[in-house]
Amino acid sequence: MSQARRLTGPKKYLAVVLAILFILLIWQAAAWSLPAFLMPGIPTVFERLLATIQQPEFREGLYGSMSRLGSGYSFALLFGIGFGLVGGVLFFFREILRSAIVILQSIPSIAWVPLFLIVMGFGNLPIIVVVALAAFFPMALSVMNATESVQPVHVAAARVMGASRWQLLRRVYLPAVMPELITGAQLAFGNAWRALISAEMLIGFGQGLGRSLAYSGEIADMVGVMMNILVIAILATLIDQVVLEKFKQRMLRYQYV
């Protein structure tokens, strides 16, 4: 008998709710155990959040972070998918790119910030490049690894029918790697989001969620620290589980029947 490999419907949402409640319980237990100036309680943080989201500075910082994330993440998807598919056709290029990625992805994305600051100066550009670099590696690797699972008989049949390399990429490789591509996009988002917050905290340029979190830490505002952490967690969950997961289900609907 076949067994379901993932929860769907009400059970899935119940699991998410229980996970959230468990995290909130641990948070509140820590708040009860520690002084308020070290760990504020949930009601205090939510009260600050409701007041903060009405301020123009918060919305400007949120827009700044989302625009940097969107730019860097989009470039990573574009080049990651492109290089990954090209590697599926040009085998020697695939090995070169894979070796380069294995070497470069061992370097934390935040370690590139000083170099990019010197080369590009302060501004949005170094943050966007850090985000793109962090997301590019898992995206390209996911697509390249997926191209290796493409059935040789399908490639041979397409070549016999006169398909060019571009047609092989578009008609054979791209449909075959779509499940891994979308999974890679989710992994790339996680890397991009963490790189964004870290870069904003380190660079301290302009307004953004990372900069707001760093500033709250500098002035020992623990309510502000926890509020920013809460916002970062909520936004990441919404983007990943609502936007990307819904897109994945729509593209791979046959897997969720």
C-alpha cells in the first residue's frame, strides 16, 4: 500500500499552527524566567509592532529591504537557471561551474561584504550583489544536478528530430528539471533572505529590516530587537509558504493529487 508522503489540507495547516504556538510558548516561558529588560513578553512586543507599522519610517525600511531582495533574488534565479541549463548541454562547462560553485559557496556570503564595499562603495548595489551571490549557488546547483537525471533517450530522440541546443534546453531539459528548479528556488530564497538581513546589519546603509535590528541592538532596546526578529520571521514564512509554496503547487499540481 502506498503511503502519503506529505500532509495536505487541514492537517498541514494544523501542523503549522502548532509549530507557531510551540515557538511562542518557548518565547513566553523565557520572558517569564528572565527580567523584562532582557527578554520582553509577547504582548509587549506585539504592542510595539502595532505602533511601529503605522510609522512611515518602518514602511520605507520594509520597502527598501523588499526591493533589494527582489533585485538580488531575481538576478540569482535568472543566472542560476541559465547557467544550470547550459551546463546540462555542455558537459565540460558543467564540471567547471560545479567546481567553482563548490569552492565559492564555502565562503559565507557576508564575508564578501567588505570587498564589495571597497569596490562598489556604500549603497544598495553591494547588498544586492551579496543577495544575488548567496542565492545563485543553490539555484545553479539544483538545476545542474537535475539535468543529469534527464533520460538520454529523450535527448537522443530530440537530436534525431533535428533539435538544436537551444531547442534541447527549452523542450527537453527545462520541463524535466522543473520540480528541482522550483525546490532550488525555495532554497535560494532562504539563502537570499539571510544574506539580505546580514548585509543590512553589517553595512548599515539606509533603511531596512537588518539595519533596524542592528540599531535596536546598539541601543539595547530588547523590545525593538524582538519586534524586528518577529517581523523578519513573519515575512520569510509568508514569502516561502504562501507565495513560493503556492507557486510550486500550481506548477507541480500532479504531485499533490
